[in-house]
Amino acid sequence: MNRNEIYLEMESISENESFARIVVAAFITRLNPTLEQLADIKTAVSEAVTNAIIHGYGEKEGKIKLKCQIEGRELRLWVIDDGVGISDVKKAMEPLYTTRPEWERSGMGFTFMETFMDHLEVESKPKEGTTVYMVKQL
């Protein structure tokens, strides 16, 4: 099977959220996704990267790693940070759960990722960081 992958490391700044979306969108164009699939993937990437920036690092600087892999018609995405981590992943994945209630749309990031992708896994260790793994069949 033909496999292609990219790896990107970027600063944890808000401007890189849109950059990550564009990179992933460009990467999957060879699979000729529908506009709906493209929008779903871009939204999931946006949410994962935004979570890493806001919750993983907060006011501190850090690196976010984005790995994309295509095998056949399957897209696999990893968004990795070395930030503060999540102490209770199951709780964090509950709809509307947030550590930032003052922010609009807070608490929906994992819900959006789960809704728009075919598979979502979140691994995290406090003080070590978080890995979000997503899969989408195209």
C-alpha cells in the first residue's frame, strides 16, 4: 500500500492554528476529499491545535508537533504537545467540560474532534503532555 506522511513542529502560538489547518488540507488534496470531509478535518485539526496552545501551554511557550499520515484512503493525524497534560482525560472529553468557563465555546473541542473524525484517542500525563490521535476514512 502507498503511504505518505509529513511531520511539522511549530511554536505554540495562535497564528499556527490556521497554518496547521492549511497544511493538513493541502496534504490530503491528493485524495480528492469532499468539501464536507475537508471542513470536518480542518475543524478537528483546529480544535486539537488550539487545545494544545491554550490548555497544554497556556501563557508559556512550547512546541506543537503535527504528524499526518495517509495510507490508502485513511488519514491519520497526531497533535502532540509537551505541556501540562490532562489529569483526567475521560472527564476532559465530556461535552461542555472546561477549565476556562469564561471563554466562548469552551468545552467543545474534544466533542468536535470526536464528531468530525472517525476515531479519536487522547493520551496524556500530567506535567508531560498530551497526544491527540485522530483517524478519518476518505
